[in-house]
Amino acid sequence: MRFRYCISALLAGAFMMIVCSHAAVAQGSTQISIPDLTGQTPGTTLTVPIVLETPLTADDNVLAYTFKIDYDPSVIEITGVDDTGTLTEGWTPSVNMPSAGRINATAANTDALVASGGTILNLSVTILGSPGSTGLSFTGDSSLGDLMNGMNLVAVDGNVSAGNDLVITEIHADPAPGPDGDANNDGTTDDGDQFVEIVNAGTTTIDLDGYTLTDGDGTVLYTFGSASLDPNVSVVVFGGGTPSGIDGLVFVAGSGLNLDGAGGTVELNDSAGERVDGATYGPEANADQSVTRAPGLTDGFEQHTTVGTGVRYSPGATPDGTALPVELTTFTVTPDGKDLLVAWSTASETRNAGFGVELRSAGGASTGGYEEAAFLNGAGTTAQRQDYQVRLRDLKPGIYLVRLRQVDVDGSATYFAPQRAEIAFGGRFIHRPASPNPFQHRAAFQLQVRETQPVRVDLYSVLGQHVQTVFTGTLQGGASATTIEIDGHGLASGLYLYRIVGRTFETTGRLTRVR
């Protein structure tokens, strides 16, 4: 029997995939997995279940588990864990982060875990959307993981590719007979009118040289040559003919696309052969029309006539036949003291009502979503360059994600991949004193550090006697404040001091315990 772990996420067309690995383990062990997750966008917080796939009985005597998982914190952020969907009453998972890029997920119970399968726990994972790669992989140190008594977890390596922002948005596999099927506008209707449309949903130009379109079996349908795709611009690959009147980049597959109207898969791969995006369609595409993502670039596929005001296809355009609403050319976020200066430019706009500037904290254990920090009116419809700028003022120190939400006059919205920026600390640390003070049962204080470093917190009586070690761990530089709790159970009434020691600083606080 073997362990298997895999996860993937689609980030506005950027396919994030952990390549599944397998390692043999002893008979009687238990298989768990992280399922494949697709269709997500940058900034999205995913619920990622860790699933038990083989039965556990009372004889297995599973009373506790410990997972330690490594990842790249610049690509994803693991914000927590919950016990929704756990298999047995009384199991309450918890997560802590003792070092950069690693989490500990643990739980224990007095009753053995008994189940034929199901979710053990759920991780909350936020996709940051910045270019890079990572994995969710169990550590290789056999002392770091236990599922059963004395049985160690097996390390499983993985890889995540992210930050590409290319999305397959429309597939035309079954042209209608006669003039209604002439998608490439060359005066004839045949298999040359089959097409695949791809949109750059990001904010930077992407070099397509060496990228390929393949079917579900890996057969290459088209290989891109030297070509660059600008932000919010489409590229359409036709099966043949002489296309005309199509916006964006247009190419023709010399040997045809050979798309099956009854159903199939189209994949986009980068020049290294890594999958960037994929789309699987069924017999709904065999209806004299295309299937298209609507209303947004990350929505599911629908028959074109149901979302495109009755038309059968829209290569190089939105489903209603208009040009893409905004061609974004630049998008920058620059720290300026306690402010973030957000600036962007467009080369053209179509029916653009405006831009929402949305902000969220990206550090530490933050679980908050995006909130609108500003809204700027758009230019409507114009072919002239437009420049926008807004200042987000008086932000607390930490790391932030800023994204744009472009809104059409009809209320539909398009999101652009977020930019990451940091408001620096004025000093080495920020300590917010413990509260409530005085306290009965529990008090807590908040701590932020400018540099990543190990931190220790100890509690002392007013006479200087060591009472307890409150916290040991590594805090991430520039992250959101970490809340550290002091447990008053078993403490006598009186005045106490807590001492915080890091590599670059030292400070103390005081609080009073009352019964």
C-alpha cells in the first residue's frame, strides 16, 4: 500500500500542479491524499481537505497524528486549519508555524479514529498569485510525522508552477453548417473554423515561443513560434483557412486542430512542457456552436448561444461580440512610508465604468479577504492611453496584496492578478501589550517583527521566579501580528512579567492575574 498526495489550482489561467509522487510503505498502513483542486483565482482562499482513503479500525489504535508540511510562502499562504468534516467527534486539529515555509498540523483524542474514509482535516490555503513554484510536501525527516502509533509518514516531493495567467476561454469544436459556421471569416465553413481562444488575464506580457496546445492524450495540436501576448489580449488558433477580422493574435494550425465535438480535452503547456491551463468539454460542444467561459475569465464553460446574445462564437472578443473591455499595460504598487502608491495604465477601454482597488493583508495567520480601498471612474470607451493613480494611506507595517477589479457599465467585473508590497517597520518590532489586564483565565498580546527570527516568551513572578514558557517559535518578518496567549489557569493572583526575547530585540510586559 502507498501514500499519495497531490493538489493543483488554476490561477486565472495559471495552472498550479503538484506532481504526485509515490513511496512504498509497509502493509497495514493507511493511504491519505490531498485532492486535485482547479478553477481558482489569485487571492482566493481554498479549503484543502486531507482525506483518508483506506479504512481505519479500532485495532489500528490511531489516537493522534502529526503532519509537517513544507511549502514556499511566497507562492501560497497556509492560514489555518479547521475540523469541519472530521471523521470522529472530539478531534480538534490545530496548526502552528515554527519556521518559514512549514506548518505543523496535529490532533489527538482519547477515542481511536475509526472510519472507512473521509476528511481528516481541512487546511485553509490562500493562493498569492505571484510567479514562482512550490509544493505541499510532507517533510523527509521520519521523526516529524505520525499517523498511527510508531508509524512514520513518508515524505512526498511535489512541484507547483504558478504566475502564468493564461486562460483557455473558448473552444469551437463543432462549426454549424453553412455561413453560420464560418468562424474565421474566410467565406467557407469546414474544420478550419474550429478554434481555441486563450486570454492573457495577467498584467505582464508573456512570451509564447515554444508553448503548445495538446489534446488529452498529449498529442500536439499546435506549437507557438515567436509571439508575445500582451495583458488582457487574446490569441486564437484556428484549424485552418485564412482568418480575417479577428482581434488580438491569430494563428492557423497547419495540420488542423481535429477537435472532437462529442467531447475532449485541450491543454496549454509552456515551453518546458509544464501544463499552464486545461479545459475539458463534453457533448454540449456538439451543438453547432462553441463553449465559452462566461461571464468571467475564470467561470465555467457554457454553450455560447446561452451567454452570447444568441451568437454562436466570438473569437478574439467577449461572448457578446465586443472587444475585451480593458487592455491593461502597467500595474505597479510602490511603498511610500506608511502608504502604498497604486498606479496603472490602459492602452484602450470599452464600456469601462471604473476600477476598484482591493487590499488584503498577506502575512502571518491573516485570514481576511480583499476589501475595496478605493474606486476610480473609468474612461468609458476610448482608444487613448489612460493613466490612473491612488494612494492607500496610513497602513500598518506588514505585507499586502493589492488587486484591481475592473467593472463594466453593465456591472460585470474582471479581476487582474494582485501585486505584492510591504510596508516596512520603523523599528525592529511592534509589541501590543497583553489584554485584558487584569485577567482571570487568559490574556493575549500581539507581536510583529521586522526580520524573520526565533522568538521566546517566558512568564515570571514579580520576585523573578520562572513560572512558564509561554511561546517558542519563529516569527516571519513583515508578517501580520502574531497573537500569543498566556494561560492563567493554575497561576496565583498577583503581578507577573512576561519577557520577549528575539535575535534582534528584547522587551517585557506586565499583567495582573485576579481570581
